[in-house]
Amino acid sequence: MFSTLVLILCLTFPVFLLFFFQYRTTFKSPPFPPGPRGLPIVGNLLQLDSSSLHIQLWQLSKKYGPLFSLQLGLRQAIVVSSPKVAQEVMKDHDLECCERPKLLAQQKLSYNGLDMLFSPYNRYWREIRKICVMHIFSSKRVSCLSSIRHSEVKQMIQNISSHASTSEVTNLNQVLVSLSSTVICRIALGRRYEEEGTEMFHRLFKECEALMGTLFVSDYIPFMGWVDKLRGLHARLERNFKDMDKFYQEVIDEHTDSDNKTAEEDLVDVLLQLKKDNSLSMDLTNDSIKAVLMNILVGATDTTAVTSVWVMTSLLKHPRVMKKVQEEIRSLSGKKPFLEEDDVQKFPYLQAVIKETLRLHLPAPLLVPRESSKKYMIDGYEIPAKTIIYVNAWAIHRDPEAWEDAEEFKPERFLNSTIDHRGQDFCFIPFGAGRKICPGMHMAFAALDVILANLLYSFDWALPDGMKSEDIDTEVLPGLTMHKKNPLCVLAKCQM
Ligand code: HEM
């Protein structure tokens, strides 16, 4: 009897095992991408270093692969670090991945997502983006604003010439940040903010950006929100929101007051006119206008300034490239006193230098984080809804499978190459890709082209006494945009 039982068991056990494993593989949920082990409750939050997060995440990708996960408090996140996975996220699954995580400071400062950057992906976003793309970021509008760029770049060249005539060192960080913010203020608000005004403007926007990049514990561990209160973050946020709101309201009041009308139409005029026309399929409220203004001012000022500083830094570190780009500009320019936007189209090597700089020193190394709206599969992994998605463009731009000598500054790689920044080549995505791609690309290039062409045309550049090109550092400041930490101080020598 016993031996019959053993025999039956021996015969049925393998069949049972087979069913068991088949059941597991059929019904077990697919895995979540691997990632570093975290602590209870806080997960990996305490292991991450916000000052060089993109580099830390790049190093983790070498251990865990091009798609790995993080536990940020109670929130799950994935990090994408290869062109192939970036394409899956931003093209094949763009629709499921184009929400933004709802973070406290970003929501507050964008009037609860009435802007483009932090709005949920919905009908409102589609409408506001369509309005802005048609009326604010169109190539027609960008070229209408060229006279502002020209007059401010001429002013900058004059200021640097006066430094050059007395052999005074020029702090290019300071000059280029001030130029970019003056250009965007004139374009968007129709006025410059001089002296005390400039200081107030910079203070407000610096604080606004700092708050948008600050980690609020309540975003990741909601029941510990009291920690943010103890750190005084709520009070800081409330104060900055009120100051910014007052600033925008004054701008709107100035524009609606007919005694203040100026001849040049600025972007606030355009938005107020659209509101008045009532021809839109949605209500454009004052809050929407304020939120869009925040996007334009925050989106444009730092990115343009930072990119110009990194181009000049890269050229001073690579004298061969500096010589070649200056020869191109000077040989094709004749004897013009100033290069206008139409002239700049003739400089393919300058375009290659700007692209190569955006490859190695892109202003937003982790782009702008996204969030999944529903469950989907990538590379055999299941990504649940509400997962935060970081695309590490900094790592992708250094992927050795996509780029030869990836760490080297070689603008030649972009000559006779079809790779460009418009979101079709996933190995080069400084402006993002898919539905959420930066709508300000055209405006950014219009400014970068004219600033850099004239800086390189008008002056020869040298380092202060005793400094060699290899001494120029590429350290960055912590924050949303990758600013050069130590100012680039150089000597300009007039060309003509
Ligand atoms: C070198 C210059 C610039 C760079 C590298 C840059 C980069 C980016 C990136 C990476 C994104 C996120 C894309 C994504 O989520 O896939 C973005 C979004 C955005 N950028 Fe730019 N940007 C630049 C200049 C500008 C300028 C000049 C403006 C405005 C005048 C601007 C306005 C915006 C806006 C409004 C968004 C939000 C789009 C949305 O979520 O619908 N940017 N930018």
C-alpha cells in the first residue's frame, strides 16, 4: 500500500512541478526594472546627491543597465540611459509617458499647472501649447523679434570693447546672463529691468528656480510633510509665489494701461490681445498668462546664457576649434561691422560647435521629469501608472555605442551628419522629444547664433596671465540648469 502511494507520488510530482512553474510564469506579474536597494520608507532618497545627480545616475546605469529603478520615498521612479530605451519611452510610449509628476513647488508656481511645463497632459495643455506654438514660438514671431536681439548684442559688444581697450578681464558668465535676461525681458515684457530692477528680477527668478528644484519631503512621503514646514519651505514658497504674482500683475496692468503703450509689440501684448479677441476655444485667464510668462522667463533666460557660456568655455579649452570657427566666420563675413541673423546661416562649423556643446554640456541633463499615466511594458519590464521617469540625456549623449570618442569635444562629428536636435535622433536630445519637446528651440537658436557669431567675430580671446587652457574647469553648480560653477573670466582683444 505504502509503496503504491510512493509510486503514485513519484509519477505525479514532476507533473505537479510542471503545472506549478507554468502557473507562475503565466500569472506572475512581469518584473519591475532592477535598481539599488533602498532603506525602509525613504527608499533611495538619502543616497542621491542633487549636486551631480545626472553623473550619479549615469554611474548607477553602468551597474543596473540602461533602464533601472529607484525608490523615492513612497514613489517609484525609472531612469533611462540609452538612446534605444529613450526612443521607447519618448516615441513608442510617448502617450503613456507624457504626464509630469505633480510636485508641490512646481504646481504652486505654475498656478496649479496652468502653464505648459507642469500642466497635466489634457485638453487644456493641448490648447495652451497650440496657442503658444502658433503665436509665441512661430518662426515668424521669432524673426519679428530680431531687432531686439540685435540691439542688445550690439550693446554687449560695445561693453566688452571698452573692457578690451583697457585690458580689463571680462566675466563672461555675468555678461551673458545679463544679456539673456535683458533680451527675454524685452521680448516678453517689453522693457528692460535696469539697476535695482535687474537685481529684484534676478532675485525673484533665482528663488523661483531654486524652489522648483528643491526636494519637498511631502512630494515623496506625504505623511511626513511636517518636515517641510519645519524647514520653512512652505513659508518660502508662499512668499515667492506672492512676489512673483505681484510682479506679473504689474506687468499686465502696465500693458492694459493705454497711456503706457509702446510701438513694439511684446509677448504680453500678444497674449492679452488673444484674451481680448475671445476667438480661442478656451478661456485665457490672467492666471494662464502669468503661468505662461513664468515658462518663457524661466525656460529662456538660463538655458540661453548657460549654453553660450559653455560654448565659449569649450572653445577656450580647445584652441584648434576656436581658430577654425573664427576663420570660418571671418572669411565669410566680409568687412561688416556686425553680423545679423541672416549672415549666421552661412556658418556650418559654428552650428556644429553649438550642437557639440549641447551634446556635452546640455542645460537640462535630466530633461524635465515625466510620469506614466498608465501601465505599460518596456524591454520585458512592467512600468506601473504614476511612475516618475527620468531620461538621463547627459548619459545618452555620452553613450559609446552611439558616439565615437564620446567624451571628446569634436564639432566635426556634426558636419555632413543628419543627426539633429529636433527630437528624431534619440542619441541627441538636448531639447527633449515627443509631444513635450521644447517649443522654444527656434528662439533659443536665434539668440545663440547671433550672440556667439558676434563674440567670435569681434574679438580674439585670451586667458588671464598665467592661465592655460587646461586650467579652465568644467565644474557645475547644483540646480535645475547646469550653470558653470566658476565664472569664465577672459581677456577680449578687439579684432577691427
Ligand atoms: C538652449 C536652450 C534650451 C534648451 C536646451 C531647452 C530644453 C528644454 C527641455 C529639455 C524641455 C523638456 C522637454 C521634454 O520634456 O521632453 C523644455 C521644455 C520647454 N521649454 Fe525649453 N529649452 C531651451 C530654450 C527654451 C526657450 C528659449 C524657451 C522659451 C522662450 C523655452 C521654453 C520651454 C517650454 C515652455 C517648455 C515646456 C514644454 C511642454 O512641457 O509642453 N525653452 N526645454
